[in-house]
Amino acid sequence: MASSSNSPTQGDPVIERVRVPSAVSEPVPADFQAFHDLRTAHEVALWGNADRAATLAEDIAFWRGSEYEERQVHIARLGGRIAGFGTLTLPLSENTTTAGVDVLVAEAFRRRGVGTAILRRLEGLAAGAGRVSFDGYCGEPIAPVLAGVPLLEAKSGTGGVPLASPSTRFAVHHGYTLEQVETSSVLGLPFDDVRVGALETDARSLAVGYSLVAWEDRCPPELLDAFARLRSLMSTEVPIAGLGWEREHWDGARVRQEEATWRAGRANALVAAALHEASGALAAYTVLIHRGEAPAVVYQEDTLVDPGHRGRRLGMLVKIRNLRAAAGKWPGATSVMTWNASENQHMLAINIALGFKPSGFEGEWQKRLG
């Protein structure tokens, strides 16, 4: 929700839905290109680089939506000029009373009511679709937090966001509460092989009865159902504070749909998993994503250990297996980026041990009707 508190202005923004190309190979509508360019420019202005920005191919692959989630992009014009954008996500399989909202206003148009107009449009569309809970996210560099500025504490009891931040003021002004804060962290590459090797040896001593399996891009058919079960657990077995999300149902078809989205976005995935040898069940997994069009950064996506298999350092083992694979697969990468709920101290401890350093925070906001 990258906006600021708004004051009235003469004239109301004109807000229209943007057509998303159905494939990367299609001509890109000017409005969608402008949406992508504004998002990228915002990330560069905020972070000094585009490491956190989606590529155009990724934006097309994601925002065209899927059978599991409807996704909309809306453009706002003021005086005929593009002033900002809003996005709306509507889950279709679970969590069908929730909606994801995001607002971005071009710097030249801030504090002129544009953000408020966009948010009202998104909330109205969500309410019209039967949604009564709206979620929003905003990530920013961690420097102000480390410097000790006053914070708004999250309802989860762990972490906070700067009180004076424009995004904080905007969210609070519009009735959103801060449910949770995530920490984003970065690991420089190449990693410290001596440190990682020692951690690996220690982890293996506790992981008796487990073996590691790995794949690129596409889950092997014989592991598909087991992997889908872990994906279902991922939706609720990580800290979600008071966000109240329902467990997602994943099956083989849903896994394949996600893999197809990666391919359409020209992204490659490495997955490492721990196999419980006695039962044949997958006990843990982790995912790394790399984009050939943004080769310097690798995204650390999900990492999960089945609750019934915790305490055996499986999270550490699968992360190390994947980091080693990434070093060989993507030698030009210079960093790995990850996100964790601030109350997820166990996973944060694993990342710190591997050498990750805090770089940013993400406020997770929610507004409930009634």
C-alpha cells in the first residue's frame, strides 16, 4: 500500500481496469506496460535497485490470474495523466471472503486524493464480490527500524513499522490494522562454505532416517501427491498472526498450475525436499526461484517442515542442499533474498546461521467489515 495520507483535490481520478495479456508473446497494452514500469520505478526509488521488482514476463504471468485466484489491475488518471494503480486479488478456492488490495501512486500525484480514490474503488469491487476482509502489504528498507524510530507494533506482538511512514499513515487512516510484520533478509553469494559445511554436518547427525531429493522446475510424478500435501500445510503451518486464513487445498493439478506460471514468467525453480525413508513421505521442502532477465538475485520462496518431523534440522538440510545446487546452476547470482514472519524465530535463526542479514520489513495489514 505504497501511498500516503491524502487531502482533497479538484477533480476526481478516472479509474479503469487494465487488460492483462493472456501470454507473454502477445503485444503488451500501453496501460499494462505503464503499470509494470511504475511498479519497477517505485522499487528502484525505494531500494536503489530492481532486485525486488517483477520482470515484465512475471507480471504478465501472474496478473492474468488462474482458476484459483482472480487478479485485477486498475489504472488511475488525473487530468489525463497516469497517476497511479491499484491491484485486487480474489481467492476462488479458499478464503473466499477475503481480498488482497494494493495501491501505488506516482510520486508527482501523492497527497492529492488519488490513493484514497483507488482504494475505495478496490474495496467497493471486493465488497461487491462478497469479500468482508481486505489484506494489504507494504515492504520498505529496514534502516529506520534499526535506527530506533517510533514504531506501530503489530497485533502479533512481534515487530512493528515506523509510525511516521507514509504507508503506515495511509493504512491507519483508512481503517487497516497491522496484523503481522515480516523481515526480509539477504544472503550474499558466494556463501561461506566453511560455515555452511559445519552446519550441514551438524544437521545430518540429527536427520537419521531421512534422505534428500531434488528437482528443477517440475516435480517428479511419483512425488507429486506428497509434495501437494506439503503445499497444503504451508498455508497454515507458518505463523499467520490474526489474519485468519483457511488452509489451502493443493493437489497435483494445483502444483502443475504453479509450475506453469513459473515457466510463463520465464523463471526457473530449484526444489529440495527431505524424504522420510521408513514411510516414503516428504517431510520438508524448500524452493528457490531465479529469473534469467534478473540474474543477480535468487528468491528464497517457501520452506516448510512437516510438524511431525520437526526437531531434526531438516529445514537447515534442505536449504543447504538448494543453496549448493543454486551455486552450480546460477553462478552469476550475487544474492539470495528471503522473507519470514518476525515471530518465526526458528526459521529466522536458520537464516541467520547461514549468513542472511536483515534488509527490510513488510507490514501485513487487514481491514474487516462489520
